Amino acid sequence: MTIDFTDYLSCLKADPAHEHAQALESSYHEAARVMSPRGLEHYLTGIKAMCSLNKGPDLVMTYVQEMPAVVKEVGEDIIPDVVSALMKLASHTSGTVIMLIMANMPLAASRLGDFEVMRGYLNLLHQLAGKAPRGLRPMMENMDELLAKLTLGGLRRWALWGAQAHARDLDGQLAYFGLKTESSRAVLQKERRGTLFVDNQRKLNFYLRALWARAFFMRPTSGDYESRTGLKPFIEDFQIHLPDAFDAWRGIPGLELYRAAAAHCAAHMVYTTQAISGEQLNPVQRIFIGLFEDARVEALAIRDFPGLKKLWLQFFTAAPESGETVERHPLLDLMMRLARALLDADYRDPLDLIDETAAAFRSALAVRADDNQISWDAGVDFYNRAVQIAAIPSLRILEDWPIPYRDDNDYIWYFDENLFLTRGVDYLPASQQQVRRNVNVMEMVNEVDCELAGDDAQEIWTLSTPFWLDQEGCTINELEGKEPVSEPYHYQEWDYQVQLFRPDWATVIERRQGRADPEAMDDILTKHKPVASRIRHLIDALQPQGIVRRRGYEEGEELDLNAAVRAMIDIRRGVMPDPRINIRITRHVRDLSILVLMDLSQSTNEKVGVKEGEPGHAEAPSILDLTRESTGLLAWAIDSIGDNFAVHGFASDGRHDVQYYRFKDFNQPYDDDAKSRMAAMKGGLSTRMGAALRHAGWHLTQQPAQKRLVLLITDGEPADIDERDPQYLRHDAKKAVDDLRMLGIHTYCLTLDPEADRYVARIFGENGYSIVDQVQRLPERLPAVFAALTG
């Protein structure tokens, strides 16, 4: 469908062929993938608003291109807030600064990670525009460093301190917000937090899913403007709200603190089935009841997962840091000791009241663990007895609970219906609703509904042992039928513009290509008989030599008689003898695993040396044919040597579908089965090289070899249909090569692109590639390259 964008580009050249209209159309299609019709309407209305500011075309196009990325991170509801904030800023600063703010908006959205926190960021920019307008530009130029080190609260304190300190010093504002002064760096270091929520959100999601096999939704909060709890966790709208950063606490790392807080909140959501009545209770009584309810849900969680006890108990046993004030109000100290006694049955307190109360509560738990009325009863009873021992302090003191991982307990009073219990898996995201089960043969035969389950199946059943079909002469898993695919493998990608990884950005799915006559691979040896003869000499030179005896060592396994006789003669002559009279025996073994990775993109179907329409085009070999022949020769050579090797290939159709083919695996012999798959290889789609290299590296890490090598054969540079920036995938491929090198995996590229000098050295290094100028020579060059790398 063609859309007329003339009305939205009234301030620009609205010719449909003009670059502005083309850019808007491209960005609109990207926005349509992440926005609802209502969001698209807000998006287009925002374009009109940007035009009405009369700040130039760059601001409008920056908004057009960056807003879809912001929506991906925090949702489309942020669009009106962003547009409103930019329009407010227009009266305080220039169009260039507003453009910089908009350009940094995706970065801010990815680092802050939440709609409400993002609104707080926009409010901060509006404050600074009024207090320190000259500081906005240098602040935007350093925003990547600031958001990498600060939470929103830290950024607010850093910025407002600078605005106040340099309120009348315009040059001072430029220097402070540009991070060029000692005071700026000092305040930045002071406000820097230890562990950021945005860096660990995925880990926490996986942690909770591993425990309870459920999806828990977590959001960051900033203590500066979340007046409800400050930095205390809380549960609201069936979501866990955690502080956007945690410092280490008494030597316990911030990530441990996040794990403890997330697990505690999740325990409330899993084991709470009804609200506790708060009628006729004062606030102090509610705090005491909450203390026992915390103990109840933690006890149930520890019953299912005993390791959680160690996670939570460390916060009660950690020694105070030097200089920390540990004096507390007597009643608060009593509550702390009771909380420890409820969590740790081995703890003994000097006060009999605490031990008796903890023992009575554990007895009630053994009988009515799922009934939170026992928390109400125990809390009220302990309150009546505790107030006779210690006076009740102000409510502020009791609410200042010193154990940082526990939430504010509002959830137990204002209970949200447990949607997991009432609605089942329908509440889970669509991507999590499909279940895979491993069943036995009888279940598969008697109960399976459909042998060929589609993507909409609620359950997919698989067999752990092969199921043989006599009529087919093979197992059910070996039938071609519908193309089988693997579980998705998610890999990060490197964004060179922001110098950060995009987590789980590319998805690799292992597929299989068809089969063909395996004799086609044997015919390659006949076709290239001269090359095969030369390869035979290489094989002989690379064969393992077994036991090697080397003379001339001072220490060894055997005595060299000739050297020993010469030494005795020297001694008799009064001459210093040569002490190297031993023979050292070593075993020469080639401990190598190599993975040959082939680029199977659409460009490999091009004919070599003959253009389309010229005579002989149909008979001319394609790049794919030469790749198959050279790989066949190399596979024959490696198999003859005895090295452990695999032959894989890849192509891509966008970042969500990087197709990976395993023609021969490491544990598979080079037999007719592998040859038939190699004979049937086909080319198509694009070249997302970084994701394929990472997946190939993962396969190599499963091999116990000392030396591991990825030998990549490609005919062009990295490219894909969803990336318009040619540098993006090049930088990602380079990062993938560097990451594999850190894992001890060497990567070597054999490229068929005669113009590869422009990029291949930057990706693979000066000594990590070879260019085959004449594609016809690939079959003879590839084995020689292998010999040079592994000899």
C-alpha cells in the first residue's frame, strides 16, 4: 500500500521521489511493525508537530528515524510525551540541541528501560533547559557515558548539582556538562551505582523462570521520584518493581541483592492466594503481620527450592561494614532478630519470647502453610507481647527496614488476583505458551493428535529414542517430510554506533537441506584428479607421526649411549663433558577440530566467467558449484588425515531467521549420508555473518580439542535485508571474530570477492584471510590453505 506523506512533510520537500519522503516511507514501515494503528497516528502527528517548530529538516528526519527504536524499548505510549517534551524545549534551546536530544532518545530508552522512568528523564531535560540551557549540548554529546554509569536518580543529582553550581557561569556549564572539570568527574563518580537493573533484567527473568517456570514481569523504578517506596521493591499490577540500581550491601554484590529481592517478590505472587484483612489494625500491627507473612512465603519457597535459604539468610548474618551505625531502636532490633529466627530454625536468641514465637509459627506452618491467616494471628499476638517489652517508636523508624531485599508488603493487603492460578498459561506471552514434552513410544502412539505439529500447536511431543518405521526403512526423525527446525539460538549483536551489544538480537535456527546422489561428491575426486594428487602429498606430510625420539636433552626417558660414551671419554681426558646425554620421547598427535563454514547466500548462484545471456551460460559452473567441489576435496583430505571436522553452511532472511545447515557434524563419519547432504546444498537469501560465526563457535566449544579453527568460505561482505547501514554487520562480524579468539577459536576467511580488501582485513585481521582472485582456482587453493593453517 502506497501512503501519501505530503501532508506530514509540509515543511520539507514533499516530492515522493525526494529522500525525505523515501526515508519517511521506510521508517513508517519499520514503525508499523512495532506500533498499533493508534501509535502510528501519534507517530505521524508528531511529524507535523516537529515541522511546526521550524527548526529545520534535520530535526524532523531525526524524529522520523529514531522514534520507532524508542517505541521498541518502552512502548508506544511514550510518543505523546516525547513530542510534548520536544515542543517545550523549543522555547529554551536551539534546533540542533533538540535534534541531539532526539538522536539520544533510543539510547536513553534502552538504558532506562521503562515508560515511567523515561518520563522522568524527559522531565529532567525540561528542568535543565530552564536552569542550565548551555549544558544540554555537551550533556547530550556525553550521554552514552553518563547513562552507562548512572541511574536516572544519579543523572538527576549530577545534573542539578552542576546547574546549581554554575548557574551564572556559562563557560562553567559547558565544561561541567562536558565532563571536562574535576568536580564533574568527582560528582559522577560519587553518584555512580554498582549494579544496574537494565544490565541484569534478562538474567533475573531467566532466574525466576528457572525456579517457578512462569513469566514474571519486572520494571525498574527510580527512588528520586517514586515517592511511594524510595529504593524499596514493591509489587503492583502483577508486576515486580525493583530499584534501577543496587549498591553492594555489607559485602554482598548487587546482583545477589537483585536475585534475593526478585525471588522474594515472586514468592509473594506464587504463594499468596487471598488478601489479608486489614480491618481494625493500626499501621504497626500491619508491619508485624507483614513480618510473619514474609516468613511464610519464604518458608514455602525454601520448601520447593532449598537453596533460597542460603540466598536470603546471608542478609541477616552479614557483618556490618566499618563505620556503619548498627544501633537500632529496641523494637526494630527485636523485629530483626525475630525475622532471622523465622528464617533459620537453627538460630537461638537470648530472648525466650523470640524462640517461642518462631517455634509456634513453624508448628502452624506445618499444618496450614497455605493459609495466610496464620500470619495475621501470629503478628497480632507478637505485637501484644512485644509492646510490653519495648516502646513503640515513630512509624518512620519501623518502616526503615534495614534488610534491603524485602518489599513494602502492600501486595498482601491489596491483593491482585493470581492470574497464573485463575487463567493458566493463557496469561503467558504467546512465545511461552507452546510446550515441548519428551514422551515414550506408547504415549506417542496412543495419544498424539497430529504427527506434523505446526507453529500453533499447544504441545509438541518428541521421542528420546529413535522410532523405527519398517515400511520406510528408517526412523520417523529421518523422514524428510516437513523441514525440521531446531530450537532457536539467540545471539547478541554489536552496535558500533553506541558501542554496546544488542542482547539476543539475532536468532539462529538450524535447518536441513535435502539430499542428492552421494556419488556426485565422489565424482569430484575424478574431475580434479591432478589437484587430488597434490593433496595426497599434503596428506602424507600432515599425517601424525606417532612416537618421536629427540636426542640432546639433559633429562629424558632413555639414555643416548653414543652421547654417554663421549661424555665418559671427556671425563677421562679431564674435559668438561656435554651433559645432554638423554633421549626425550614425545608422542606427536594432531589435536585439532575444524569447522568449515560455507556462505550459502543468493550470490553463490551466480555463474563464473559468463554473464547471463552469453553463450555457455547454462553450462558454466556457479560459485556454489565450486564451493561444493572445494569443500568436497577438503573434506576428503581432512577425513584421510583423521582430524575431527564438521561442514556447516548458513544464509539469513533478516535477524529473526538466520538459517544454519549442518551437512556433516563432528561425531558423524564422512559417509554417503554426509555426502548426499553436501551434494544437495543450495544457495539463497543473505549473509548475516556475525550470528553464523557465533553459532559455529558454539559448536566448536563443545569439542575437547586443543586447537580449534573456523574456516569460512564466502563470496562477499556481510549483508542482510533488514540492515541498511553496510558498516553495522561488518563491525558485528569483527566483534564475533574477536569474541571467538578470546575463546581460543581461530577464524580464517577464504573470500572470493576480488574487492574484499576494503573490509576483510578489518574483520579478520591482516593474517586472517586469503583472497581467491580466480574463482576457478578455489578447489586447489582451499586444501593448501588448510595445510598452511594446521601443519
